[in-house]
Amino acid sequence: MSDIGSGRHDLRDALDLLSEQVADGILHAEPVYRETRLPAAVVQPLVRANLAEILAALAGEPSSLAPARETGRVTAAEGMPLDLLQHAYRLAGLRIWEELARRLRSQTDTAALLRASSRVWLAIDRSSNVAVRTHLEAAAGLGENMARTELLRGVLTGAVHDLETARRALGLPDDVMLVVAVTAPGLPPVPVPGTPPGTAPGVPPAPDGVGVDPADVTTRWLTHEGARLTLVAAPTSEDALAALAGLAAHARTGASRPFTHLADAPSALAQARTAVRSLPLGQVGLARYGDRPLDALLVADGERAAELAAAVLGGLRDRDPRDEELLLGTVEAWFEHGGSGTRAAAALHCHRNTVLNRLARVADLTGRDINDPRGAAELYAAVRALRLQGEPTQPRSGTA
């Protein structure tokens, strides 16, 4: 047991106080940190984890140095200069020593005090050195990945013209099928932990019964305006689409048609963006370009789609919002069940005559009879346009 490993010399009972002091120094008190813009949500847990590790080491317990390695990775990703990283550890050492000296103020054994001081700074240096080494390694990797990310961005936007060189730099195999996907913001993406953008984060789980060998699938991705843009290369179109199943299980994802030449990547990106917008807001899943041609057409020209919805459904929009939603839902159920009033009624948990009465009211309010092919087509397109706008029904005054 060390000189400071037990009783009043064990500082682990002061972990909360020391963590607060060090984090406050990094976030507020020390001018050198003011330009780093590290958020408190990043600093505070790192400080606490490092101090807990250092205090345990001072108490004679084994140390994994995992918090120091994590600190190195995070500070590299945040662009924190090395001198500030080292200064943070010195600040931690100073706060630890101040607290220890306060407890040892009655200590008359100079040799014991020197041993205590040596152990404190040895523990600080050990953690600091590991953090610095990890920071340097992570920063080097981030630089390489940043270049790869920008190259991928250039391929997807058409800014890169030497596509063969780009293919090799991105590590994409020859003779594969390619798919571009867009995962909308709003729900968290699911990259494999520890994999930075621009690299091959592995293959998300495939659906049951679909065998995708991770070794045969190459995935490259980046984030843009909150959305995740993914380029997948796989032996077959089915493998490429199956590799996106993990993303689609967590967020709205649109996929392009499969293609073979990188020159087609910009148009594939446009397809994927259209596909993801054809999924109603709040609906998680994978939409493949071409699977919903009417929806794709409606989202491609949002202004005209909004005009269509207003022109056809204007009579409904003047109703009480609850009545409007009831009628819209009945129209949707009728279409979803092939124009069968009986099956629509079962889905809506009401009588068939109730469905028919509601559809008659829709005809009166819109001037479109659902039994007339043209009227039915306009109603269906208008309801889809309304749903794809993602506009919630709002209460309106003057309803009947």
C-alpha cells in the first residue's frame, strides 16, 4: 500500500470535488482553453473518468488507462491542440496535490511528502503520456479519413473527374454493384462503434434469411447537413441493398437504383434523396428509388404537389381536424385494401356501411367520387401529396 493509499490519504472520497474543480478550470477558469469550444458534456465525463482512474492508481489499485486513451481520441476528434491536452493533465495533478497537501499538512516526514508528490506526478504523467500518444495516433488517422471523406464527397457531387484513381483511393473493388443511400436526420445513424466517417464501418445486420458476407461488401459514408450519405459496393444488387438494412431499421433511408460506374454516383445520390423523401415523416424503413414512382413524382415537385392537395382536398381542410383525419384515413384504408369496403371496415374497426357513408361525404366535399377512375386517381394522389408534406393537422377556426 502506498503512502497515500488509505484513510485520510485516499482521495477517492474527494472525486466529485476534484472533478468539478478540474472541469471548471478547463471550461471557464483557464484562459488557454477558451478557444477550444469543448462542450461541458464532453469535458465533464472525461475529467471524472480520468481522475477516478488516477486516484485508484494512487491508492495502489490496477489501472487500465482506458480513460486516458478515450481522452486522446476525443480531443483529437475535437481538434484540441496537444499543449492544451497536456495542460489539462497538469491542472488535474495540481488539484490532486493541493488536496493531498491539505490533508498532509500535519505530516512532518519530509521523505513521505516527497514520495507522495512523486507518486502523484508519476500517475499524472502516465495518464498524460497515454492520452498524448493516442491523440497523435487518432489525429493521423483522422487526417487520412478526412481526405477520404472529401474524396467521397467529390465523387458523389461530380467534382472528382479521375474516377479510377478515386476508386482505388476509396478502396472500392472492381466489377461490383454500387448503391448510394441517404439516411435522413432525426433518428441516430448506426455506424459500427469506433469507425470514423469515410472509412468502411462494416456491414449492418442483414434481414433474416439474407446472407451477406461482410468481407464482400465495402461501405463508405459521410455526413452532410445532418444526413448520412452512404456508398455501398457489393457483388450483387441484392447484397448492396441488404447491407443497408441496418440503417433502415433505425431511420428513414432512401436507396438509389444499383449502378456499376462511379460516373453515375451524382445521379444516384439524387435518386436516393428523392427516395428518402418519399417516406412519410416519422416512418422508418428503406425506400428504393423506383418502387414508389407516384410518391417520387410528388416529392420531386413539392410546390405542384401542395397545389394538388389543396385543390382536391380543399373541402376536407375546412372541416374540424378530427373529422378531416377520419375521412382521410377512410380514403387511405379503401385504397390500401383494393377498393373493398368490407376489408377497409375491418381495418378501421367499423361497419362497412360506415365506410361507404364516409366515402360519400368525401365525394360531396371534394367533388370526386371514389368509384370514378379519374376522381379516384386524383383523390389518391392528393392524399399521398398531403401525407408526404408531413404537415400535421392543425386546429382551424370557423369549422362546421
